Amino acid sequence: MLSQVMTGLNVCAEGCYVDATFGRGGHSRAILNGLGAEGRLLVLDRDAQAIAAAQVLAQEDQRLIPVHCSFAGLESAVREQGWFERVDGVLLDLGVSSPQLDDPQRGFSFLRNGPLDMRMDTHSGLDAASWLATAEEYDITHVLKVFGEERFARRIARKLVEVRAETPITTTHQLAELIATAVPFKEKHKHPATRSFQAIRIFINQELEELKQVLPQVVNCLAPAGRMAVLSFHSLEDRIVKRFIRDEQRGPQLPPDLPIIPDEYRPRLRAVGKMSKATNEEVQQNPRARSAVLRIAERGA
């Protein structure tokens, strides 16, 4: 959805922008192409491999500034640049990136066998194998149900606890096969482990909590008329983004007969158009885009 993202950000040549999820730089390169000599792009990523790629690009283009951190550190990174309330656009491309999915050593995909890691930052936090080795059955059930909307969460958790008592679960194929045996029937065109892998990944990386943290930071950092573009890939993410934009657009609920509304109580954000999805042509070129939802919002004057 590159063209929709660029249209939504409405890049101006001399602006300051933030790509808060660099990945491998596809969006960043497009933003740089829209910037002039005085424009600047701050890029964030908590994945060491991603930020290494950003550092290589920064050597080629000094308008790009890479910072190794989660996007929950966005406001701090922006303040360090002296850009607070001066940012013209922020992009959040949520979820796991294609390079992360395609690397078996990262453990994100059940299609490729590898260590059961799932951390976006492999240098910190608990990996998936370690959590699954010690988590209570109730907690595993909760994670699968809440973050994966998995209807067979209890069956899967029970099976997992039974199996790990005999054999440690350390690889993606082990976990995928275990889930397949626990699920009583399969959905057409969907592997039975799909929702569980999503749920465990979201939990391990605290993705929804970080999203809730970063959205208010984005608004704080934007200049008047600055824009926020958010790409979501499942309903849990999109629901958070949709409600945040709605609440910010509505503003504080004040008495209807208040004669003058103080500036600090005016809505800070307005939605720009309706949400958009990938075109059929885009989905054919990149099947992972089929669930993508893009929402754009603009900071008030």
C-alpha cells in the first residue's frame, strides 16, 4: 500500500518525518524520494538487523537518522532531534515484517522450522520457547484467546502443558504440529497454528501495549496539520487505532452550553478520509497485504 501511504502522509520537501517501523526501508526510501535537501527522516526499529540496514542507508543519505529503539520510545527520540511538535508526518507499519517472517532463525513462522524465539529485539526479553516452558495453563489459554482470538485456546494450552512435561518445545515445527493435533478440525485455507503463533508473538513483544503507548506520543510530536499514517494487519491492532482516532477527534466531553472552549480541550486530531485496504492487484503481488488496513489522521491547527 505504498502509494496510499505516501498520499496519506502528503510529504513536503522540507519536512521532518518519522518512519517508526523501518523494517528494510521500503517506506523510508519512498519518503526520502519526496524530500528535498533540507528534509529529514528519523527512522526507528527495535530489530537489530533492521537498524543495521538503516545505518547502511544513512551512510548513503545523510538526511536519514537511524535510532535503535521500539516505537514506544518515539517521543524521546523526537525530542532528542529537537523536533517536538514539529514533525510533519509519522508512519507506523505494525506487526511482523517480511524479513522477520522469512528468516527461520527468528521463529515467527510455522512454515519454516527454526528456534522458537519470536522476539523482535533478540537481545532483550523472554523468547517464546522460554515462556511456553514455564507459563501456567491458564496464562497460555488467556494469551491465545485474547491476542489470537483462538476458539480452541484451552485445548491447545492443555495439550502444550502435557507435551512439555515429557519433551521441551523448542522449535516452530514442534509447536505447529502440537497445535494441529489439539485442534479438532481445520479451517479451509488456514493452518491451525496461525492464530496461536500470532497470539504468542504479540504477547512476547507486547505489541498492543506498545501501540497504545505510541499513539498519544505521535499526536504530541506532530506539527499543526502534521499527519499520522498507521498500517494494521489484524483486527486487534486496527480496533485500537480506530478508537484512538475517534476519541481524539471527539475531544473531551464538555457541557454543550459552554460558551468558550479552551484550546487545550479542542480535538487534537481528525480522521482524513475513510480507512483503505490493498487493491486486488497489490494482493496478487503481495498476498500478505490482503489483511492490511490503512488509517490516516491529521493534527489540528
